Amino acid sequence: MPIKALRLRLRALLQRDAVEQELNDEIRFHIEQETEKNIRLGMSAHEARRQALIVFGGVERAKEDYRDGRGDRPLADLRSDVRQTLRTFRRNPTFVAAVVTTLALGIGANVAIFSAVSAVMLRPLPFPQPDRLAMLWEDNDEKGWSQQTAAPANMLDWQEQVRAFSGLAGYQDFFEQSSLETPTGPRVVNGVAVTGGFFNVLGVRPALGATFTEADTWASGKRVAVVSDQTWRQHLGADPGIVGRTVTLDGRPVQVIGVMPPDFTFPTNDTGLWTPIAWDPADRGQVWFRRGHWMRPFARLRDGVTFEQARTELQTVMGRLETQYPATNTRMKAGLGPLREFRVGPTRTPLLVLLGATGLLLLIACANIGNLLLVRAASREREVVLRRALGAGRGRIARQTLTESFVLSLMGGAAGLALGWWGTRALVALQPAGLLPVADVRPDLRVFTFVLVLSTLSALLFGLAPALWSARRNAVDILKESGRTSSESRRMRRWGNALAIGEVALALMLTVGAGLLLRSFWHLTRVEPGFESRGVLAVSLAFHPGRYQELAGVTGFLQQLRARVGGLHGVDGAALSSRLPLSKNTGWTSDFAVRGQPISETSREIMHREVGPGYFRTMRVPLVSGRDFTGTDRAGAERVAIINQAMADQHFRGRDPVGEMIAFDREPDTTSIWHRIVGVAGSEHQKSLGEPPRPEVFTALEQTPRRGVHVVIRTATDPHLLVPAVEGVISELDPGMPVLTAVTMDDAKSRSLARERFLATLLLAFASVGALLSIVGVYGVVAQLALRRTNEMNIRIALGAQAAQVRWLVVRHGLTLVGAGVVTGCILSAALGGAVRKLLYGVGPLDPFTFVVMPACLLLTGLVASWIPAVRATRTDPAGALRSE
Amino acid sequence: MPPTESDVLRGTLDLLILKTLTLAPMHGWGISQRIQEHSRGVLDVNQGSLYPALQRLEQRDLITSVWQTTENNRRAKYYTLTVAGRRAVGAETAQWRRYVMAVESILQTT
């Protein structure tokens, strides 16, 4: 289109009124001139004007043609449609409110969940070329290892020998809580030790200062650290001169060399500090360097190398290592996968299930709205007929209806976006710590597009049907109808029934899903953790070499601590343990061998813990056989060990393990240290209630001391009350000792279930809303029919029928709808049950209890929802009904 | 594609307007008067159809418009030929003559 034409049209569009006014002026001028001419020719003023108008030939027609030429006709029509729509809405505020609220609920839920999905699963990782990054791991089918941590020596060999990697780095897979000295006192920071190439392989640059180099993998004498943005702001006062400053970490001076940007949250989103792993080069050749597995390596693939090629090469190298080092690497395999998979993996299923739930919710909402619109379309039929008679085309009327749907859906979409934005914030705030691996979950461009698409689809979904309906109807039929049954109104009832049944079916799927998750959660809460969690406080301490050079000092401190705390008022017992049950840090594992037993082929891995005397009594873990550790089990005395029931069941079937000798090597030799088993204790759940206890061995803390210790304290009163007293004892014994954490075991147990609780709660919320919407939908359909049949029912009563019988007709209608919906829903739920299998514990996807209770609930609510219109319909005066016929 | 009847009529009107404007810039009413005068009353153009035609011509960039005051101190929109418009007059006139001759020749043979 030529420029001039475009400019004129644009002007016509943007300065509508001015252009319109110009046209009016021009034509007025024309008429005036013609009128004056006529006056000059001798006509009267009145006649002159009349003639002028006749000769002009239709002012409005000219204006119309002019406007047509402008090409903004469709737009003008749209504007008038929209204005008409808004006028109609103003007259029916309840209808609009109902539709917008319903749609807002449906879209809002979707926005909240989709924001999380977008942030976690769709947004690329904040590294350059993130799809070239791979996570590496070791597998061992003999031990049942899959995607396990790697041994440092293996990791370094991969770095040297695998050509497919342009860089390899790793982090230590246990997260140390360190104590950072700040002006306001010691603060706990989550630190992680990393190899030198950590930041370079990821490709991230610091916001301030510098990061580590490859040389930092090996000890160099200087102690440095890189801090996270959050640590810098919260604990270091956002000091712009932080680079080069020395801070006190765990009692020792450390120089801060860099600050990371705010969106860098690797490996977890609460990592506050990165320190170089600083290995001793002499350790490189040691056996334990290859035997222990505690590194999480990752690598960047070279350009042009596929994951498949890299994997093959890695496995080849690992095969070589297996022959080179049979003592440690037999049956050890290696594998790799995209880094994103590793990060996202555990959250994928819950998120997708939630997304599915919100999708169902939206469908229910749309069905509800569809019904509302259908009813409305039916009630406006006469108006439509009139408009048709006045010349409006079929298409025009359909367009009007469609415009209404679009305006409604836009309003609903906007409201939904607002609701969803708020919902996202609530989701992030209420999530159990670390459920979402990304710190920043916010509606972004993807979400906005999503909302737009959803709104448009919704508009089409529930707008098209009434639009088609309106356009198809025959004018004569409409005018002939007077509200009694006819073929068309029967058709409308069928549609209404179908929509209601569909809604109930979807709602049932939601409630069954929620029910299954709730039952899972309930089962989990009933799992015995192996110890008595009520009334126990756990305080964790760390003895860093800066303050406690000699382990003897640690032991001395702990003995005094236990004695003093045990003597506090209200304390029933106190004990020490290197680790707590139901915690993320599962400690270390090793091979084992029992003297006299042949090396078997079954899983030979055992977990380790170091505990002091009295631990089992304090935690109320039953001592099944033998004895607990006592004061005699100290350094220099015979090495003793206590195993748990799981270990006894697995390896000492039938026999009493007490008295047997156990060593923690795969093939014991002269350097192995043999421990005498002196007792068998009940099994605690080491990691979570959902996972069964694994074989575990306890060694005496005094014989195998550790620098990180938990003090468990039992009291008959509320454990929280003890915290100040315990902290007081600690600071008396050592004023500078920071208390890292103080939690009650009840809280720990509750926290271990946080995920399942959260998921179940969310799904319950969605299911409740869905059920409510669907019941409202059923109510609507039933009430509508009852209304239409009011006269008929009153006639029946007047002719002698019992009110109850007549009411039953209505209730039966409602129950039929709900029943059909429930049956359909059950079938669908059974078919799709497999999707949630991974999230369930103790129940299968076809759990009969849930499949009976949920439908029953819906039927009950459906009964109530049908009862109300039934009663209302039969309450009116029967005689009056007859008269009004 | 041979012009339809409305095309011809429209095209004729466009041509007449353009030709009228070769003499001097004029407002809409003035153009209608001139056409009437010069055709000696034969062409009684539907005056209303002038304005859509003027808009078309302006969109094709053959004329431009500007608001000015008349001698009687009234405001009116004056139209002027553009350079392209002046060229178009010749081309359109030639085309019209060809069209007339074609019709004539058909009429003479029957």
C-alpha cells in the first residue's frame, strides 16, 4: 500500500473524531454553498436548502461510502460491538462476576503452577551454553549404586583422559555449615568445597573480584573463599571493598576473593560460600582417594561432541581404570547426563502432576462458564430474533456473541494473571525449603504468552458454542415457543447435562488424585521412624581445627558437655551422635567383612555413625541384644561396634551377631581394624520415612572421634524451652563455640515430610475448588430445569401427587448427573492413575478406599445441591400455578 | 481485467475531477460546479459521490488537500493536483479516448 494511503488510513484510525469532524465540515460547507447559490437563484431559504440536499444525494450515504473507503469498517464494527458488550455487562453484573471469578480461578491456578514449571523446567540454566554441560556419576550394580558420587582419583583421571570434555570440575557432596564471624555475631553459612575449575567450567563470571583457578584444586597454603550475593548482602554488609578483605570462617582467617551475581545458585539455592577443595598432592596416589566416593563431577562437552560420544569415551576410560585398579574399581561404572536433568529430576513429576491438576481445573471452569453462557444465550433468543428482523446478519450476531466471549475471557485472563501472580509468590514462600531448585520463580514472558493463549482458547471453547447456537436458530421457532418443552430446549438441556457430567468427571479425577496423595501422606506419618521423636532436642556443634587442634580436646569438651547438660533441670538424658536420623546428610558408607563369613555377592555396603554412650536410651531406640557403649569403650581399648536390626537381618539371619568380628574393608588384610560387635539396636530411618532403614553400624565416638557432633537431649517438657539453658552450658565451657543449629526431632520429622505435605495440600486445594465449581455447575443445571418445570410440578401436586415424589424427580435428575460424572471420572482416573504412581507411598493408584470415598463425597454434595432447587420448586402455591397457565 | 460499469463510472468521475483541478486548486463544491458548467448541464454528478472520489484520489497521491479560508471567510478544504496527478491526467485522458473509440466502433458496425 502506498505511503500516502497508509498515512491517511493511520490518521483516520488514530484521530477518528478529528477526521470525522473534518468530513462533516466539508459537507456542511458544500451544502451551504449550494444553498446560497439556490437563494441567489431566487428560492426561499427553506426551499434552497431542501434543493441543495436533494442535489447532494444523501449525506449519510456519502459519509458511509467515505468511511468505507477509509477501510476502518471492521474496526468500527468491533468498537461498537465492544461498547454494546460493555453496556450489556453493566446490566448483568452478577453474571459477569460469576464468569470472571470462575475463569480467574481456573487461569490463576494455571499461572501459579506454570510459573514454577517455566522457571524450573523451561528456563535455561544461567550458564553460557548450558546444554553442553553434563553431570557425571558412578554406578555399581553390585552395590546397587545408581548415579552415585564419584571417587576423587577417578574424577581426576577422567579430567585427564577423556578428550570429549573441554573442562571438568566437581563439588563435594556434603554441605558444611560454617560459622562466619559478622559484626553482629557468628552466622551460619552453607559452604561447599569445589575444585579449581568449578566456575570456569560453568562459564560464570563473578560480580565482583575473581574466582578460583585450576591450581586451587591443590592446597597452596592460602585460604580463600568466594561468597554468594546473599551472603555478601546479609552477612558482610554489601561492602563494595569486600574483595581482598579477610573474614573469620570457622575460627580461621579466610580471604574473600570474589562475590557471585545474585542469580547464581549452584549446586543448591542456599549455597552461600564456595571454598577450594585444596587437596594434598600426596593424597593423589592413596588408595582411600580412589575408594571413598564423595565428589559430584560435571563437565563441559567439547564443541561438536554429542552426549552419546562423551558417554562412550567416559565408559572406555572407566573400563581402563577398572583393570588398573581392581582393588577399588571392580564393577565401578561411570555415566553422564545433561546437567539440567540432574537439577530438575526430582521436581519434574510433582510439577507435572500439579500442572495437570490445574489444567483439569481450568476445564471445569470453562464447562461452568459454557453452561452459564448457554443459558444466557437461550434467554436472549427473542432479542436476537428482533435484531435479525431489523436486518442484522447471522454473522454479525455470531460476531457479537464471540466478542462477548472474548471480552469476558480477557477480563478473566487479567484477573487470573493477578491471582496467579499472587499465587506464585505464595507458592514460593510456602514451599518446603529447596523443593524448587530455582530461587527466582516469577511470571515471565513465557507465562504471559501462556495466559494469552489460555484466555483465547477459553474464549473459543465456551464462546463458539453459544455463538453457533444463536446463529442456527430459526426465528419462527423462537417466537412460537413459550417456554415449554420443544426440540430446541431439549437440545439445550442435553448440552447442559453433558457439561455438568463432564465437570463432575473432571472434579472426581482431581479429588481422587488429592485423596491418593493425602492417603500417602497419612501412611508416611504413621511410619515408625525407629526412635521416639517427641521431647528430643538436637543441637549441633562443630569443632574446627582453628579452635581445637587436638581431637583429645574435642573429646574432653564433649564429656563435660554431656555431663553438664545431663544434669540440667528437666533433662532426662543426653548423648552424642555424629549424625541424626531423618536428615539429608547421610554420612559415609563403606564395605564390610565379617570374620568367618565368606564374601557374599549381595549388597555389601554399610552406613556408619559414631555415637557416644547413652544414645540409644536417649532416643528410645530399643537395644535388641547385647549392650550399649560405656565409658570403658574409649581410645586404646578394644574396638567395639553396634549394628542395627537391618544389618542383623541381612547378614546374620538367625544367628546372634554379638561377639562376631567385623572390619570395614572389602577384603580384610593385616591393616584392617577389626571391631567386636557388642550389641544390636533397632533400626532408625536414616534418610526419610519413605525409605526403609539401611544396614548401619555404630562405632564409639571416643574411639572414632569426629569434628561435627550433635547433642541429643531428652526432656519430658517442651524441648524448645531447653535451648537457652543448653546454649548457656556450651558458652560456659567455651565462650566462642557457635551453636550451628538447634532443632527438635519432632520438627525434623515434620520437615522430612514437608514435600509430601505440601504437594498433598496443594492438590487438595485444587480439588476442593474443582469440586465446588462442578457442584455449582450441577446445581445450576438442576435448578434451571426445576424452574422450567415448576408449573408442571405444581400441577402434579394439585392433582394429588405427594410433594416428596415430585421433589424426588428433581433430586433424581441431579443424582443422575453426578452419578454419570462420577462413573466417567472413575474410569478416567483408573486409566491415568499411573501418572502419580511415583508420588505415592503405601497406596496404589487404584486404591479402593479413595475410589469409594471420593465419589461418595461428590454424590453427597450433589444430593444437597439438588435438594435445594427441589424444595424451592415445590414450595410455590399449586393453585396459583394452575391459574397462571 | 476489463473495467466494470461502476469502475468506469468511478474512473470517469476521477478523470473529471483531475481535469477540473488542472485549471486551479478548488474545494469540493467548486469542483462540482465546474463540472456542471463545463458539461453544459449534461453531467449532473451526484454531488455526494464526489467526496469518496476525492478521498480515493488523495490515497493514490494524485491530489493533496489543505484547509484554507474562502473569500467569504469560511473554512473549506482545497484540493491541488500533485505532479503525479498532472501526469495521470494525460494518461487517463488517453485511456478514456481509447475506450470511447472502442465503444463507437462497436456501435457503428451493428
